[in-house]
Amino acid sequence: MLGSKRFSTRTLSRKNGLVMFLTAILTTIASEIKVVPFEGEDFRFGLGSAAFFLLILIWPQVSFIRTGIVTGLVVVCIRTIEDIILQEALWSASFISHSPAFLFYFLFAIGFHLIKINRYKTLPLQLGGWAFLFELIANGAEQLTRNVLLHEGSFDVKALGMIIGVALVRSYFVVGLYSSITISEQKKRMQEMLQVGSELYAESLYLQKSMNHIEQITASSHDLYRKLKKKELHLLSVQALQIAQEIHEVKKDSQRILSGLTKLSVEKIQKKLHLSDVLNLVVIANERYSLLLKKRILFHKKIEVDFETHQQIPLLALLNNLAANAVESISDKGEIHINIYEESGNIVFVMKDTGKGIPEEDVPVIFEPGYTTKYNEHGVAATGIGLSHVQEIVNTLKGKIYIERPEKGTVFIIHIPIKSIRK
């Protein structure tokens, strides 16, 4: 156990060291990219501070102060080596010339250490304000050091104004970039959670249906036990009772599983979505699915009514199943049209594809569990539970589902009462 802890500590230490080293190297590279904001002016600035700020936001640092020290030293050393190689400068003179840059990163890092930056990662305005203040202090200290000790440049009102302007722009630019990255990641995670939730929801409906069947079997087994016992067939009656008891245990296990699935698929995903959000998620997911199957499928979506729904998980499960079936029904390339509109107190979902269609004789049985027209390369049939899931969901939402057979493809039409899905 102790050895495992030591190994974990060493691994964490190496990871922290790697993060610190990469932060220093990438910041140094970015600092060599110079921007001249005003034409005809000697004033210019590098992108090192912006890169440093963004990296400490994205990558958790074990110590901001240590990271600032390492970054400052790496920046000074690499610039010194460049001068020695490219300009044949003296090592000592070049090192002293670039040493004020160390002061910038050191002071900048101290500032974020003092305010505990993690508190402000979800407060962009405040985070940008602190970054602006720390950059102003650090940049001002660097420029003042260059002016007083090295007699480089001038530190007048004009220079101060430029420093303030650059610090303001750089700080809020980085905060905006970081916010866009985090929002994108959060949106992606939410989409993944909703997709998983919709799949679990569909499976929970199927499990609920199976439990109802198990309940019927249990009742039949117990009834058989009583009849056998009444006829004094002791061995057979005991065997029937044992079967009933075993089935009852299966039911209890299924109930526990169903309870867990319900919590995962519904209770843990509280975010409410609009119908348009649900439709977008369905289209995105099935565009990816079509690419996975190496098919060129063009999706067309049209929504004439939109509102917030508290049934986003059932709707996702419903539309995802239909869209996935449509994707699978198309051979190489085709189109899928999804329309949503309101009619007579119902929300109507229409999904039309240009796939191979469903044979007329199969229409009465397509919603039966086990029905499928899909087989793998070995001729093994698919499970055929998708459309039975769809019908279960529609029934749960007190709706109705219809199917049409145009000349090409299939059309599914679903009517769901607005009150069943509107928040």
C-alpha cells in the first residue's frame, strides 16, 4: 500500500513538472511573437503574457509562484542564448538585459497565487479585472526596471497609456478565449450526458415492460402451485413454488436495476431544453453516426413551434431511435427530413428518409419486439427493439404514431399532446 502511494506521488510529481515545463516553453515561444499595435511607433509587445495567462487557466498548476519563477528563468535564458548565437553578444550583458522579463512573470504569478484564481474561473468580468491589474503591475515593474537600471526606452504618460491599453485588451481577450473553450467543453459534456441519458431511458422502458411480463409469469407460477397442491401433487407443487420464488427474485433485481437507470437517465440531468435544442442534438448525433457508417446523408430540419420542455430525455430517445433507423435504411447517400409543428393541441414530429423503405406486409408488425430488416455481414439479425422502444415512449407521452410509405423511403408521424411535453 505504501509503495502504491509512493508510486502515485512520483507520477503526480512528474505530471506537475511536465505541466510547468510545457507552460514555460510555450510561453517563451509565444513571447517571441511580437505585435506592433500602432504604426510608426517603437512600442511593441509579445504574446508571452497572454499565453502564460491562458495556460495557467487551462492547466492546473501545482504552484503559481514556482511556475512563474520557472517560466521567467526559461524566457530569460532562451533569449540570452539567442543573443549569443545570433548576435554574438556577451553572456553577462545579454542576461542582465533580459532579466526584467523574469520580474514580469514572477509578479504576474504572485498575483494569481494571492487571489486563488480558481475562485474566479466562472466569473469572467472579475477574472479579467484581476488579470488586468496584475499585468499592469508586472508590466509596469518590468518597464520601470528597464528604464531605471538599463536605461532602455522611456516611461512617460504615453508609454503608461499604451501599457494600460495593452493590458486591458490582452487580459479580456484571454478570458474570452478561455470562456469560449470551457463553454464548448461543457456543451459537449452536456450533449454526451443527454445522449447517454436518452439511451438509458429507452432501455429502462424496455426493462419496465419485461418486469410487467415477469409479474404475470410469477402470478401464473403461483397459481400453478396452488392447483398442484390442491391435487396433492406435493413434489410438483413444491417445484412450482420454487420457480415462482426464483422469478420473484429476478423481479426484485430488475427493480433495483430499473431504479438505478431512472436516476441516471432522468434525475441526474436537470437541465431543461427547448424543442429546437433537442432537434439539434438529434441531428448532430446522427450526422456523426452517418459518418461512422461512411454514408453521405444530408439532414434537413424545420421547426415551426418552440418551447422549453421537461421531457427532453424521452424526446431524445424517441427521435434518436427513428433517426438512427433512417440512417441505417439509407445505402450510401440520401436525405433525412425532420419537421416539428403544432396541430390541434398536439406537437407533430415528422421524420422522412430516402432509404429502402418498409415492405407493405411488414407495416402491421414493425412495432413488435424482435422485428427487424437489418442483418450483419454474417446474416445475424439485429435485436429489433428500436421501434418497440419508440412506441413505448410515444405511449408514455400519451401520443400516437403513424407510418406512411411514399414511393421512396419511409415517413414516421408522431402526435404528442403539448401538455405532455411542455414545461
